[in-house]
Amino acid sequence: MVINPKLAFVSLLTPLFFQWCIAQTEINPEKAAKLAEEANILANSGRYESAITRLEQSIKLDPENFRYPLDLAYIHYANNNYPEALSLGNKVLSMKNISDQCFQFVGNIHEKNGNPEKARKVYQQGMMQFPQSGLLHHELGHVMDQKFQDPGKAIELWENGIKLDPAYAQNYYRAAKY
């Protein structure tokens, strides 16, 4: 039997290639958390590029955790890179086990970008998932008051936020101003 040298070479490399592929898709939540901690320290000291690299690694190691792309979006937001922050924020909104703060953040980006209508829609979408959120009632009330000049609707939202989430103080503050 004659063995084709090219076929023998490919036969040897195929298992190595599959091992490499598996190594590239490693899931390691502990390592991801450690890298994210490092990223936080780096970002707080102004070393954004290094922080971004760590968070990108965290996302690869724990792709189901919404915190890492959200933290990465915050870094881009802090650097006035709103398109990238918005892209990452929108991806977060499609993930499982997110919080009302994710909707707040994405809505705030839209507001900062001068698009209050999209901000309103994001806050309303968040309120569908988190109807008891005082935070989202506050944000939607704020955009209704400041951007749509509808203080009546704003006060209604803040008062509902007080009823639904009495521990969230910002609704008391905003409602008391009127």
C-alpha cells in the first residue's frame, strides 16, 4: 500500500487543528472575571486600550455574561465613541439575564447622541421587561420632561415609579420639583 505524503501530512495536522479550535473557544468564567477586574483597574487609571483588550478577552471566555460587553460599552462611551458604545449596548439588550441598568445605559447613549425618540423607545422596551423599575420610570420621565416638554407625563411616570419602587429616590426628587 502506497501512502500519499500530502494525505499523511493532512492526517497528522487535522487533530492538531481541532485541538487549536477547541482551545480558541475555551469557556472560563473565572479567568474572564479576573481579566474584567484587571480591566476595571486599567480603565480607572486611564489605560483604556489595555482595558479594552482585557474585556474583549473576557467576552471570549464568558460570552453569556452581559457585564463584559456592557463594561466595554461604558469605556467606549467614556471616550465619546458613541457608535461603538451603542453597538455593544444593543447586543447586550439581546442577551439573557440583563438588568434594567442595561436599558438605562443604551437609552442614555441615544439621548447623548441627540436622539430622544430612540431613547424613549429603549426605556419603554426596558419597562416591558422590568415593569417595577423605578430607574426606568425615572429615565423615561426625564426624557419626557426635558426632550418632549411633557411635564404632565413626566410627573405621572415619576409618581408611578415611586409606587412601584419606593426605594428609588430619584423619582421623589424629580416629582417634588414640580
